[in-house]
Amino acid sequence: MLHIEDLWVDVHGKEVLKGINLHINQGETHCLFGKNGSGKTTLLMTIMGFSGYKVKQGRIIFKGEDITYMPTNQRAKLGIGISFQRPPTLRGVKLIDLLTICAGAKEIGQGLAKLYGFDHFLERDVNLGFSGGEIKKSELLQLLAQNPDLVLLDEPESGVDIENLQIIAEMIRKLLQKDRRRNRTKSGLIITHTGFILNYVTADKGHVMLDGKIRCEGNPIEIFQGIQKFGYLECIQCNI
């Protein structure tokens, strides 16, 4: 599904990603751990192709196609979707209209919103006055409408209470086809600081990013338990 090879990226003239190699197979969910400022969000933004993230070296291959310098809208059409940690407020744009756009003009937004108890937000401007949990639900509804093959989630549990986290996790499991025991076609890359999302959404592999490099890979639960017990420094020492 996704193959990243020796990826080096500058942001505003500063080198942030330093030789990233990452491989996510079809149907796999991966988690990305790391301190603040380690480059995790930069990686997601680069995969999605946002401006300001300059690829100096390396390649991003999605479903066998080189997308390293492809425009963001074309990546979305190919099947990549993203949920931001801090998405913008879109004044003058109704959520129902954005869901229709995400769904390729299909009128499925109302049904999706009703399924997750969010239908009373459809006529409101996107994210205007929304709480943290409501913003996350809005983002995930847009992804459900888009139905991408690769889902990029930047701290989906951030700013969300336990009750809303259960609903958000249900939406993520739907996106990643976790209801299927086999033949999953959707893949995911989830950034998490707290690790709480792992209590609700199973992941196949974990990675630790520090100082723009992936320092450690393995079982996501074991990695997170190690971080809780020994901190991130242990990942560096273990990797040496």
C-alpha cells in the first residue's frame, strides 16, 4: 500500500525528516510514537503532499505509483485521506456540503452523521464552535464519506473525553475495516502520544520517531509499555 524510501524533508529551511524508511502493507494498521517536535506530523503532511514540506531526497510510493511530487488533490483521488490534529474552521461551509464533496457528490452524509449521533451538526459551519471531541467526529465523518484506502490519523484521541473516545474509536475501526477478520483492504498510520487509542483500535506494528528518524519498530503495545516505563531514551539505546 505505502512504501517510503530514504525520505529527507525540509520545513521552512529546517531539516526535519532524515532518511525515513516505512512500509505499510494492504490491510495493516501502524502506530507512530515520538516526542513533540520529532517529525511525526511532518511525515503525515508530506505523505499527503501539503505545501511547505520540501522533499530533498527519497520516494513515496502509493499502490505502486510514485507520488513524491504529486499534488495533494490527486493523492486524495488516489485514495489517501487525513485527519488533522488541529483542523481549521471553515466559515461559510456547511458540514453536510463538505461531506457531499468528500463522497464525490454522493448524498450519504446525513446517513453517516445519524449513525454516529452527529446529524444535528450538519447545517453548522465546519468546526465552528465545535468541542475537541466534536471536531474529531467531524474529521472522521469526512474520511468515512471519502472512504480512502490509506487513512492518516494525527492524534485522534487528543482533547477527547472517554465517552467520545469510544465513538471515535468505533469510527476509526469502521474506516480500517476492523470488523473483518481477513481480507482487509484499508491501511492506516496513526500518530499517538497517550497510547489510549490502542485500547480500542488494534495495530499491527509500532514505530518510534525521534529527531526525524525512525529509531525502533515492533509490537505497538510492547513499544508503548517500554516508553511508559523507560522513556524514549531507551529506544535510542536499544537501537544503537
